[in-house]
Amino acid sequence: MPDHVEEPKRFEPKEPVQLDSPKDDPFTLEELSKHDGTDPSRPTYVAIKGTIFDVSKKDAYAPGGQYHVFAGKDASRALAKSSLKKEDCRPEWEDLDDKEKTVLEEWFTFFSKRYNIVGKVVS
């Protein structure tokens, strides 16, 4: 028997994605909010646990898209809770239970395999 269990491939994209090297450009939450998909001259960003992902190529995050509520925000809490409520789209996640923290980690893995990391949220 093997000593370890192989990480499931369920987070792998169906089509291979060529990602750029991660950036750590600093963004305040206010600056991040300007990247909500409503200004066509700016890319659309979603942050998870302070890491900012460029989701511009995915229509679901554009205005009218099913996940637009996350655009321009650190949506950690909402993702952990599997919530599409605007009031849950906030960065606080440390007080969540272990199950929700696991869900959040899974979302982070999912995003990191599909979207370029363009920065970090700073206070």
C-alpha cells in the first residue's frame, strides 16, 4: 500500500491553462473595488485570503454574471460559506469552522490553477 494518498485531480482545469508568474503588487480594498468589472478599461479581480486573481476572461464575474458579486472584493468568507450574498463578500475568514476553512482552501486551489495572481491586499 502507498504511504500517501494522491491529491485528487478534481481541481485541475479541463483545458490546460498557461499562467504567468505570480505578482505581489499591493492593492488596498478600495483599489480592489475599482476592479469589479464595471469599467471596461480595468481588469476584473477577485481576492481570496488576500491574494488577488485576475478573472477578467471569465464572463461569470462580469456585470450580470452569476459570480459578479465577488468581483472587486476579497470574497473569502462568501466562498468559504458557499454564499452569493453581498454581505458575505468580505475578507474575514479566520473565525470560520474547520469545514468552511477547508472549502475556502479548495476554492483557493481552484482559482490558483486557473487565474493569474496579480497582487496582494494590503491594509
